[in-house]
Amino acid sequence: MDSKKILLIEDDISLQNLIDEYLKEYKYFCTIFSSPRSALEEFSKNANDYSLVILDLGLPEMDGFDLLKKLKEIKDIPVIISTARDDLGNKIFGFELGADDYLAKPYEPRELVLRIDAILKRYVTESSYIIGSFKVQKDTNQVFLDNNEIEFTKIENEIFMLLLNNANKIISREVILNQTSLKNDTKNRTIDMHISNIRFKIDDDSKDSKHIKSVWGIGYKFINDN
């Protein structure tokens, strides 16, 4: 999963630039909006592209709390409120609306990075996990690459999950047959066909594999260099 794309909604241009440049150093990349209506339009179309929102409260056109509610209606995404409103009442209200953290301005950009790291780690631990470039949704075994779901068939998903969950281990054709729905199929070429389909869907070249390596005469291995 690319967990690095952040929606930054902030109308202070200098602070926009500061946050954007600082987060780039930690491989977080911001899409920036001063207008809450424009941000909401973007999020409604591309919510799955984003892993976290940094939200100012003092915005034109719409109050930040109202925007927070609308964002959460579209997707339950982590939100860090970044605001000059540092009183307890606003903090409590923000958390009641579903904010995950609340940073009162001014703050050190490094603190923002630490908060982002902690929140994303918590979200991944609770509902999904990441192996290499892939994110897996725990309850459904859905697989995502760059935030795009890979449309596997049932058997392709079984094979890929078997390889993924045994990263850097050689999995023989026999194991693949016995631990998937292919267990009644003794034709090894069937496995090769499914592997070929999986590689196509994850944009993996069999001759120069980034993800699934063929181990001659034995089976396959999922490569995780992280």
C-alpha cells in the first residue's frame, strides 16, 4: 500500500508550503487545498487515494468541523486537526466528531510527522497489514496495490495470499495444490496459468520479477525486500 498520500486542507499559504516540504523529507506527499469545497469534491472522487487528512478548522466557505463530518461520511479516514483553536472545548468536539489527533498551532513539523506515523501504524494494525508494496484487508483478504484493489479470482487470491503470507520462502507446487482449492487438480500447469494471471494483474514481469520469483523445478517465492 502506498500509505504516503495526504490530503492537506489549509488556507495559510506559508504553512501549506512548510508542511508540504517537510513531509516530503519523510516520503509523505500532500495534495493541498485552501478551499474546503474543492477539497471535498476531490475527496468524494478519490477518497481511496488518501491515507490521512490534515485539517485546519479556520477555513473560508465552511467551518472545519462541518468539513470533518462530511469527510468522515465519505470514508472513515484518519484525520489530524491542525488549528489555532487550542481550547479544550474544541478539542473535545473534534474528537467526538472522529478526529484522530489534534495539534494546536504553532507546533514543530517533526511532531506532525510523529503523529502521522503513529496514526497510520495504528490503522494498519487494526484493520489491515502491509507486505512489500501490497496492502491486505484482514477481514476480506482484499489485496491493494497503490490503493487500487486487485481483481483476483477466488483461486488467484488463495494462491497469492499463500505466497504473500510466506514471503521470502519457497512454496512448492505441491503445497500450493494442497493448501488451495486446487487440491483436487494434479495438473501443475494449472498452477503456472494462475501464477501467470496473477503476475499480469500485479504488473510483474516473469523475466524480471519484482514480486513473484519462479524457483525452477520446485515452485514460487514472493519477494519482500522491506
